[in-house]
Amino acid sequence: MDEYLKAVRLHGSGSVATTRAYRHDLAELLELVPDPTAATTADLRRFAAGLLRRGLSHRTAARKVAAVRGFYRWMAREGYIDDNPAHRLHAPKFRPSLPHALPEAAMLDILAAAEQPGALGLRDTALLELLYAAGVRAGEAVGLNVADLDLPERLLRVMGKGGKQRVVPLAAPARDAVRRWLDDGRPSLAGAREPALFVNYRGTRLSSRSVGRIVDAVLARTAIHHHVSPHWFRHSFATHLLEHGADLRVVQELLGHSRLSTTQTYTQVTLERLEAVYAHAHPRA
């Protein structure tokens, strides 16, 4: 299992978070099948069937099955097993939930609440402005280096899932917030040799978990009383672009989606909003 997870990381097919989740998933399999090389298809189907009985979501169950399938494909390829018992193992079908997006006014309130005095206030403002302006994931944001910025051209180079790079534009407010952070905030925290764009109070690279804590802290200074995760900024980025007439394939490129069908999920959100506005505003609705 350790060899497989190392191979996943080395070949760039899984993020740190995904690899950590796969390790947990395969450890659960080993509780049912102590010797995975001796597992039968029936053993693996029993494992898969038990996932939903435990009350797991379809998405989580599908990920666990994907981890098992990948593990057995790798074992067969490396010669640990002669036949792949997971060849006919299917993940439970599920209907993807619609992404959560904030109204534009709420997003502006959050960005305004991020503005606080001091270096950390400059960092938090730059971070949240960038999350919304570029639609980057929290993990992508904390993985950014100063060298990934081209502020004169308002461009950002992002390393996405699977090691795929994309270049996204930065809106002027995000560019200005990042520039203030670089000029007036980051030098007081980061050492000369630290490449990370966003650092913590110790001067080292910010973690994805810290991004969630920053969003929570900023949210506490607003009138929004429900949970907002860092990923909502990405969802809001895509939804607001489509609501203002952006081409779907352009949004796909900006998000770094491999499949257009993934980006099309956001069109359902905009249609739902249109229907809600219509139902509220039209006298015959």
C-alpha cells in the first residue's frame, strides 16, 4: 500500500489531500481483507456494499471504491497479483450536488470585512481577493510562489490537479491587494529565501487548513450566519462569470476542468437563480 501511494504522488495523479484520503480508504479495506493479494471479487463487492450501509455519502463511497480499483490496477501491473479482482467493481451511482455560490453582494461584504490593519490583514485581503478573482482552489492558492505572479500583465500561473498548469487573469482589485501584501505586509513576515506567496505569522508557507480558518474569522465580521468554505469562492467566481454572460468553455479553461460537463454544473446554479427571480418578480409566475 505504501508503494502504491508513493507511486500516486510521484506520478502527479493525486494531491496530498487525495493521497491521505486514499491511505485511510485502503486501511479500511485491510480491516476486511488482511491480505489484499488474496482478495476475491466477492470480498471487494462486500466492502463496497458496506459503504452505503454505514451511512456514507455516495461521493465518499465512490472515492473509496476508486481508491480500491486504483490499488488493484497498480498491483496487477506491478505483478503482485495475476488477476485483478476489482476489474468489475463499480462505484455507487450518485447525483452530484450543485455547487454553493454566494450572491455578489455577500461576496463583496466578505472581501470588505477582510480588510484589517497590519501584515496579516493585508495577507487575508490579498488571499480572499485572489480566491474570488482567479477561482483557484485553497490548495492551489497556498501552493503559489511569488514567481508565479506577473502583476504588470495581471496574470497568475496556477499548478492545478494532476500537475496541469493554467494561466488566469487577475482583476484589478485582486492585483492591487496582492501588490499591497507584497510591498507592505509580506516583507515583515517572510524570509528572503521563502518562495511562498502566502505565509503565516512564522514566515512559512500557509496551509490549506489555515485558509479555512481565515475565511471563518473574516466571516465572523459579517452578517452572514451560515458556513462558507474557501471553495465557495471558486464556485462564486464561476457562477458570477456565467451570470454575466461568459462563455462556458472560457470558464472551463479558467477553472482548469478537464471535462466541460464538470463546468456545466454551474449553469444549473444560474438557471435556478433565474427561475427564483422570475417566480418572485413576474406577476403571472
